[in-house]
Amino acid sequence: MDISSQLLQWYRSNRRDFPWRTTKNPYKIWLSEIILQQTRTSQGLDYYLKFTDTFPKIEHLASAKETRVLKLWQGLGYYSRARNLHATAQYVQDELQGIFPKSYEDLIKLKGIGPYTAAAISSICFKEVKAAVDGNVYRVLSRIFDIDTAINSTEGIKIFQKLADELICKKEPGDYNQALMDLGATTCKPKNPLCDVCPLQSKCLAKKLRIVEQRPVKTKKHKVKNRFLNYYCVEHHAQFYMKKRTENDIWKNLYDFPLSEADCAKEDFNQVELKALEKIIGENTFTLEKARRYQHKLTHQKLHINVYHLKSKNEIKKGHFIKVNPREAMEFPVPKPIEKFFKELFNGLDFER
Ligand code: SF4
């Protein structure tokens, strides 16, 4: 039996049940694929349910405010995915009369849809013969065929795509793609793969050569940059000053506080921070209520964050800040460290009333 037949046979009795596996609706498949990028399935499931509940059809997502979309996405990270999701929904609704493109070639033209997502949607929903190559697929193929070309090199990307295109089942491309992903996620795992129950064990070169743990090969990651952020959560008469992040930087279009960035870690709120704050919001009299320190890791950045809760004597006039009460503050999409800070700061407040 060839690899794709063996894989499909295994898939019929081992496939994982997810809500997106009960539909061929391209809108829902697209949502699931974007949410599941860089995300564990268990975490992605909650977000998929939230999104399909709130926006059951593409027109609902297209007509939503971006702030609402980002708020729903909060905690999932890689916020460009949410911004692109929203922009693409609007494009499909306005320019394509709400009809999702059906072919790989048209799907890949949409914002936020790359080769993997276009292949997944076109094969699952429209049976187009396109191999979807994600991290799971790289791992499985590199092991079965003992390929030592780095999966994150230009050459590696080409080699694996070509191999995947040759192997794909032409009759059931969608199931085949999902089968390979499932095998990678449940059996051919990064650590301690379950080779003894793997349907492809007799064909697997890495198993035969006992080098499973050495596949796939990956080139070294970029150096991680440390950043030191000082946030000033300024309160005046139970209201807080916030602003939208509009620069091309992390967390674009989320909301945060007055911010200064330092070259190195700071121990306490002192004259240096006070001067930095006054530069942003003008002179004032402050009392420091609370200080919290967080570390937050992104793909290429490690953030060292101080959040200072300061009560100011006077209204803030300088800078383009919005003044919000705790309930309004909680409605904004905010970065994870600020979400944590709010949870502590507003702990005990009843927002239901
Ligand atoms: S035999 Fe082991 S290493 Fe090879 S594909 Fe199966 S699970 Fe992966």
C-alpha cells in the first residue's frame, strides 16, 4: 500500500473531532486555520467557538469594528492575524459579494493567506489537489524520507512542498492533508514520537536509522532582542488615560498607557521615570500607588515591563489620550501584560451592573 492510502486508512479511525471538521464552509475553515497558526489546538478551540458564535457569517465579521475583533482575539498573540482576518472579511464582503474564493490561486491573493492556508482551504472545501505543508507535515516527511535540509531554508521549503505535492492523494486531498497534520500532532510528535503505533513505521527511514530525534533540521533562530518598557497607568478621579498603538510595532491597534522605553532594566519609579513621564503628559503631581513587573516573550523579542500605577493631582492636558473608567478600560483590546495588570487593579469591581 502506498503512503497516502495507508495514511487515509489510519485517519478514518484515528481522526480528531473538532467543530471545524464538521463543515466545508470556507469561511469557517479559514477562521480555524488562521486561529490555529502558532496556537495549540486546545487553546484555539475556545477562540474558534467565540468567533463563530459572535460572527457566524463573514458579513458579521466584516461589519464588526476592528476593536471588537481585536478584543475577541486578546490573549492569542500575533495580532496581525486578527487585523488581516478583519481586512480580508471586509474585502470579500465588499469586493467579492461575500463569496469566498474557491481556488488556491485566488485564495492566496487575500491578505493574511499564505501557501499553507490557501492549500488547506482549497483542498478541504473544494477538493483542489494542493498539499498543505505546516510544521507537522515538515516533521513527518523529514523523518519518513530522512531529509536533512533545514525546513526553514528557502531550499528546504521548496523540497518539502515538492515532495508533499507528489504524495498527495488526488481523490481526497482535503482528508489527506488533515491526516498528515493529525499524524504529526498525535503520533509523530516533536518529542517521544509514538513510532510503535505509527501506520508508516515500516516506511520510515529515520526510525530505521534511529535518528528520529534529529529530524527535522532547522537553522538557528534569530537573536532575541530585549526591550525595557515602562508603562504609566495614570489615574485621575477614578479614570485612566489610554491610547491606541498606531505605530508599526508590536501590538498595533491595541490600547495601552503612556509609555517610555529604556535601554536597560529599571528597579524603581524614580526621577528618570518621572522625567520620561512628564515629557509625554506634562508636569503634574503624582503619587505612586502600585508597581508591577512582567516579562513577556514574543517570537523575536523579550519584553521587560514595569507598570506604574500613579494617581495624578490634575487632569492631563498633553498628549492624545482618552480618559476611560474601569469598565471602558476592560472593553479595549489590550496587550497581555496590561490585561494581567487590569485584572489585579480592578479585582472586586462588578462590571455586570
Ligand atoms: S515511525 Fe515514528 S518517526 Fe517515523 S513517521 Fe512514524 S512516528 Fe514519525
